[in-house]
Amino acid sequence: MTTTLTTRDESLPAPYSEALDALSVGPLWTALHQLLPNERVTAARPHRWRWREVRPQLLEAARLVPIEQAERRVLVLRNPGLGGAYAVTATLFAGLQIILPGEAAPSHHHTPAALRLVVEGRGAYTTVDGVKCVMEPGDLIITPPMRWHDHGHEGREPVVWLDGLDIPLVRSFDASWASRMRAARPPGTGTDSSQDEFTAAGLVPRRSRYEDTGYPQVRWPWSTVRRALASMAAAAPADQPVGLCYVNPKTGAPPLATMGCECQWLRPGETARIPRRTSSAVYQVIEGRGESRVGDATFAWEPGDTLVAPPWHAVEHVNLAPAAPACLFQFNDEPAVRALGLWREEPPA
Ligand code: GTQ
């Protein structure tokens, strides 16, 4: 919350309040219900960023700002309720990053966790601790805390992806730190484990060829995820939702300690209802056209659009297409909220 606390009791003599200020103490009774409100409150607002409005500004950034200067050429999605903060919710950071053919974004590592969901273009890659992760539209790549990562581009068209990080959360612990940048080195591998060791559900390698970092899979190709969603949709009764969670294939845990990822498949005309939760989520439209209600706000969407659902806002997604499916990716702070014992969910009305 960004509201300023009431730290003065105006009914008391001014010298008393001044004496408290001088001692670096303050009355709790003026601020108690701001610190502990009776309602679940958030300053973050439901919002939608339209791909067709932001995309030209990304291309303009690519024209105006050399990668050597920017290091990361990102337009940050700033929640209009959060007073200009570089935050999409109180805990989450989201941005759209653009890289041009031939460019290299230098290597660094940091305490916040990061994930990328490719929005447009082919030929770019992210290197995670020397492992080359190809970026195709819809692919998810994670860069866990303190893993070196850089971005390169061997293709012929601009590539844009959505970055999701837990920067605001990590900053609230005063734990945000990054190494200095160093020049990106050529990747040490041509493939990542999603291409040869984790190609089918329910199977894990007896012995991995990759270094054991605690994160056996760092890339989830969209082709694999889409195939899995399509077969689930073909089998599930019309009134059962079709959604998959991205997990660490060896433990079943969320891919990162603080952030979860899911993908929902909406059949033509289908509505998905998500109850109010204490976690917050950012949705990215991979495929299809529809409309979402987030709290009292309603947003139409199409591929490339991004939506944010602050905590304790009921969400409803509708696929408005008569014949085509819609696919919505989301990342959220649910693992962090659960780890802190703060997870609650309300059944829909
Ligand atoms: O690509 O390493 O959007 O370090 C924000 C911070 C992207 C990145 C962001 C980062 C990166």
C-alpha cells in the first residue's frame, strides 16, 4: 500500500507530538486501521496493456536506444494505482523486452527470479548458465535467482518477450542485488533439457547430461504445452476447465520459489471463473480473442495483450471466438504467498 500513515494525533498537545517525533516513535492508535484494515485492500488496479499500442513504442525504443546503452531494452508495465512504481502489483514486476537481429544483451545474475514468455518473433535465445534456450513465440524460459543469463539474436526480425520478475517483493526485503554486467559468451550448449530430457510428461532422465542446479528444466516450449492443452481440451467435459501448471518435473513444485506459471485453454464460447485469491497474477494472451472481467473492470483482449489481476479480485475470462480456442498464460506470486502462510481463496459466488 502506498497510502501515507497518519502519525499525529491532532487532538493532543502539539509539543507532545513533537516530543514523540524527536524520539523516533509514533502513536499506533492513529494508524492502526491503516496498517490492519478490516477489508483486504490493494492500491494496485486491474489494467490491460494493448499489444497494438505498446508494440510501436517498443520498436521506437529499439530505434532510439542502443542495446549497449540500455543493457536490457525493456518497457516496464507500471500499474496505474501504484504511484508510478516499476511494479505491476505490490510484489510483481512485468516488462516487455525487445531485441534486434545481431544484438547481444550482456550477461549478469541477480537475486530476483525471472521468467520470459515470448510474444513475437523468432531467432532469439536466452543463455542460462551457459545453456542456450531458443525463444519461439509462446515459449516460457526461467532464469532462477543468481543464474547468469544473457540474450542473443541470430534471426532476422525483432523479438519481443514478456519479462516477469519478483523485484518488488525482493526489494521489500532489501534483498535486491545484481552482479556487474559482463560481455555475453557464446552458449556452451546447442540445446536445453526441454529438447532432449524433458520431452514427455511423467518421464525424467535416469541421469542428466546437464549440470545439477536444482532447476532441471528452464524452458517449456509452446509446442509441447499447446499439444498437452489441446488433448486435455479434447477429452474434458465442457463444464470442466482446461488448464496446466508449469512445474519442476523432478519435484512437482512451482518452477520458481516465488512465482507460479499456468496456461488456460478456453474453448469457443467458454467462460473461466477464477475466485478471489490473496495472490496476484499477470495474464498474457498467447492465442485468441475474448474479454476478461477483473473485479469491476472489463477488458477486451487479443494476442499480445497483457492484463493484471491484483490480489482479492475475482476474474472471469471469456473466449468470444465462435470456433477458435483462446490460450491465456499467467504468472503469479502464489508460491510466495503460500510460503508466507497468506494463501486464501474464496469460492465464486
Ligand atoms: O533480462 O535480465 O525486465 O535483469 C528486468 C531486469 C529483464 C533481464 C528485466 C532484468 C532483465
